[in-house]
Amino acid sequence: MARVCQVTGKRPITGNKVSHSNIKTKRRFLPNLQTKRFFLAEEDKWVTIKLSSEAIRTINKNGLYSVVKQLRASGVSI
């Protein structure tokens, strides 16, 4: 799988690595992705989702079932 959060859509971005002598070279900034298993009580099953740390906070705030419903409405299979 790609380095993309399934909830927020965060993906790697590019920027410059700047040395002490101010020489710039390209680098990638990777998102903080975690693979998490959640128990979906409404369907009585476990789901595995690749999430950023911001998405984990979103699930804690809004609830897992509402986030899964939004993902399924947008076409992601979970």
C-alpha cells in the first residue's frame, strides 16, 4: 500500500534539505502513519486501517462508526 492515510488523505510532500553551508537538495517529508486495528462493535468485526496520528484523534473525537460510514460513502472499502 502507498504511504497515504485512508481517513485524511495525507501523503508525502517534498521540500529541501538545507545543509550548514546552505546547499539545498530535495527530500521527502513522510506522514506519521500507523496501522491500527479497531473493533467495530456495530458489525461485530475487526477492521484494519492505515491512519495518520491526526486521523486517530479524529476517530477518538467523532467515533469509529461515523468515520467508517464517511469512508464507505466516499468509496473506500473497509
